[in-house]
Amino acid sequence: MKWFKKLYDFANSWTGTLVIVLGIIFFVAQAFVIPSGSMIGTMLIGDNLFVKKFAYGIPTPRLPWLEWKVLPDFNNNGHLIEGDRPKRGDIVIFRYPLQETIHYVKRCVAKEGDEVIYTEEGLYLRPSEGDAYIHERYKGAKTRHFFGKLFVYDPYLSEHPGVHYEKKPMNAFAQMLHYASANQLFMSAHRSAEGEIFFYHKVEKDHFFMIGDNRDNSNDSRFWGSVPYKNVVGKPWFIYFSWDEDYKIRWNRIGKSIETLEDELRDAKIKEAL
């Protein structure tokens, strides 16, 4: 049992404590605070949560706060150990592609090979699997044709109760028109034969199209582009603390996973409809 005592002594030393804490942050979980309202409906400003760092592989370790890389990117994909890719509908924590020291949280609405259309009405998706998949997976959903291809209207509205369109005080489509007029929008602008303006993008290999659940108040892939796998950090695990703008603790959110909160929101909406 000498090895156990040595291990115990090491764990109780300052060095051991630092190694254990950094090991947890590097490979298991890291604290994250929701700073903006782009995910309102599902996640609230002031939610403090742990990020599951191993959900999509093990990201290349960086020192917290300083964001210095501890190890080189041996695999050239931002991960020490490659893992699963984000799925459609997943909420993902990732590094902002234009400034990698900043973390964002959004929902993955499209992955490699998927096609995305954004109209004044909202999001349209064409999964890479094609028409048969749309008919099977999204039975009864609203669909439209663009470029002679079938697209389904925002399927996440029915799957995730926090997804919504406010249209005020800001309108995402109007913002996109403004950015497009200044050649600063990532998605390409198109005009239908009927004169309707819409925006289009086909997701690149090993990239993911991320949009906030608060569709009209989110700075996301529509504006600055798809997120490469190398920028993916993890997914929300559970909320360990939450308070509102008046610093009142939201006890009803603490200790709950995002999936649990979505279930509660779904149940509340059903009760309201009765």
C-alpha cells in the first residue's frame, strides 16, 4: 500500500492538487458562463455550466483563462484524441473561428454536406441524405423547393422547445440583408424567379453550421461561417449555478442538464396549450 500513500500524499500537495485540477479541466469538464441571449429559450444569461470536454473527442489542452496551448496540435484537427462529430440538433461549445480565444455556444443545425437556406420566414434545411430522408424523418413538416431541391422548414422548432423566432426588437433576415449589401455576410445571396431574396450555404467537409435558438438575436454561422471540427470543445453537461440580472439565484435550474430543462419547457408548453 506504499504506492497508495505516495499517491495520497501527492494529491494533497499543492503540485498534486494543481495537476488534478488541470487534468479535469483539460480532459473532463470546464466551467462556462452563458454571456448573451442567443440561446434564450433553452439557456439563459447567467447560467453557469460545466462543459463535457470528451463529448466529441479530447480537445488539445490549453491553460484556462490564458488560452495558451499546453501541447501541439499533433493531429491538425484541434484534438488529442479524435471523437464523434456533433449531430444535428446538438448544443455545442466551440471556439469562435474568427478569434479562437473566445468560446461560443450554439445549436448545430447542419453538418458536412447539408445545405442551408435562410429566407425572411426563417431557416430551411436540406440534409445530405436527400429527399427520401426528408420524407421519412420529417413527415408532415413544411417543405419548399430551392434550386430544384427539396428543403424542410426549421425542423428544430418542433424538436427543441427553446427554438423560436422573435422578429423584434431585431430581425435576423433584415440584418443579413444589411451585411450582404456591404459584402460582409458569409452566406451567399440569391433571388428567385419570383423576386424573393434568400441566402444559401452548403456546409464544408468536417464543418458544422451553428445557429442560436433565439433565431433573431444571435451572431452565428449565418454571418461569419461554419465551424470546423478543430474548434469544437464539447457540449453542455449540467448547470451548477444560475442567477438573473438582479443577481437572484435561479434555484430551479441548478443541477439540471440541458435535456432536463428542455423536457420541463416542453411539458410547460403542453400544459399552456390545454
